[in-house]
Amino acid sequence: MSQDNLITLYSKKADEHVVTSRNKKKFANADKLSLMKFSKKLRKRVEFTETKKMHKKK
């Protein structure tokens, strides 16, 4: 897996990060990717949005 295609997704509800790959050809014009993924903390599907870097916990 190429490091160029890796992105970090963040969920505000779960305060959780997920690292996944992004298809550059398919989402070339998209600003921020938003996906419904399973949260291990909440044990249900929540929306994760693309971030530039990891949020620091307070």
C-alpha cells in the first residue's frame, strides 16, 4: 500500500481516528471524504470525515 494514498478519518461523536486508503482517481475533485464506518468505541456506524492530521487529546 502506497503511503501517498493514506488518509486519516476522524469521528467527533466517538472521538476516534481511523487510517484508510483513498482512491485518488475516483475522488480527485472531492474536497473532504466522508464515510460511514463502524466505531469500536460506540459499537455502531458513525460518520468519519477526512482530516489533515491527528487531533491531540486534551
